[in-house]
Amino acid sequence: MHNHLSTRLKVFLVVFFTVMIFGTVGFMYIEKRSLIDSAYFVIVTMATVGYGDIHPVTDLGKALAVVIIVMGVGTFLGVIANVTEMMLAKRETESRMQKLNMVIGVFFSEVGTGLLTIFSRYDPEFDAIRPGLMVNASWTDKDFQRAIKEAGTHDYGAKIEHIDFPVLKGFLIEHREFLERLLENPVLLEHESFTDLLRAVFHLTEELAYRADLKDIPQADSDHLAGDIKRAYHHIVGEWLVYMRFLKNNYPFLYSLALRLNPFDPGSSVTVKG
């Protein structure tokens, strides 16, 4: 919708400035007025103000004024209407994003942070990316951009012998109803990447739920589940960084708590230390 409004506004602006230039030059030539007087006349005409202090005196000038009125008034009002609509749409989008990030925050409080802790224990190469995930209070948008880029290139493999499938299953089954409610939330449909994350986590939950015995599963099945873990792990790290950046820029007090609960920091503690 925003792109549609932007395109429509551009069209109105092109027509507006075309009429403005055409009218100003025409009025200067026909009515022998100065540049300032001509531009002033065109503006007050298009804006439907019509003070009457300047007006055409020749028949050709009057004809030009009619053209300006016919073409310019609607265009001017169109520009105003579109600018207003874009401002309202932007405000509505910001409101929806605030609600969306509240939902994302609940996800990380209830499920996400715990999953990150579990997944990172299965990752044999985790120490390679840990330093880039040690978010702190001094991080800037540039730091977050760097971390998101670096996190996107990580393999996110899970070593089979490190995976405690029963523990992972228990954790996800415990939060299954919560995940189902999130998937039903229409607000989340506007956040494609987070929706992909939820689908990946919920798919992993279903895969584990359908297996009654996870202690002696075939190698091929273990590899399949490891792939599901890798998909969810990859999504959740990126979304966590995006969410942390949002908290840093909008809610410092929530950011402070999130820093102290950083799942990638082995020394993390909710206790404020100096």
C-alpha cells in the first residue's frame, strides 16, 4: 500500500510542477508579469485561494487561467490528499509494528531465549560466532548490521551426539499451545521473516511430537531432525538480533533486561552488577 501511495504521489507531483512551470511561463509571456507575480498567481489559483489582487487582463491570459484551474486545482488537492494519506498510513504502520514487536518480545520471553540456549549447545562451531553475539549497551545500528550480516553466514549445524532430543521435545511440547496461538495472530502475517521463524519452530515441534521414542532413532532420522533444528536455529538468531536492535532504539529498560539475559553470554545474570 505504501508503494502504491508513493507512486500516486509522484504522478501528482509531476503534473503539479508541470502545470506550475507551464502556467508561470505562460503568464509571464502573455500578461507581461514578473516571475514572482506569475508564480504567485498560479499558486493562489491552484490552491483555490484566489485573492484577486492579480488577474489576467487579456483574453489569452484568461484562457490560460481556465487551463490552470481545470488542470491545477485537482492536482493540488490530489497532492495534499496523498501526503495526508501517506502520513496516516505511516502512523498506522508504526502502530502495527509496535504491536508486532510486543508479540515478538513475548515469544522470546516464553520460548525464544530458551531455544537459543538449547540450540547453541548443539552447535559445534558456536564459539566462532559467540563474540559477534555479545551485544552490549554501547552497540550502534552499525554494530547490529554487522552482527546480522555475520550471523547470516554461519552454518548453524547441529552435532547429532550433542542433541538431547527428549529434552528438546519436552521444552517445545510444553510451549506448543503458545506457539499455536502465535501462528493464529493476524498481526504476525505482516512480518514475513518472523512468520518463517514460527513455522520452522512449530514444524520442529510437530516432528518431535510424532516420535514416541527419541532415544534410539535411526541415523537418517537423526540427520533429518538435525536439519529441522538448523532451519529453526538460523531463523531465530537473526530475529533475536533484529529484536534486540528494536529494544535498543525504543525501549532502553527492556533492552537492559535483555542484555542481562543474553543466551549467548555464559556469564549472563538477571542481577544488575555495578
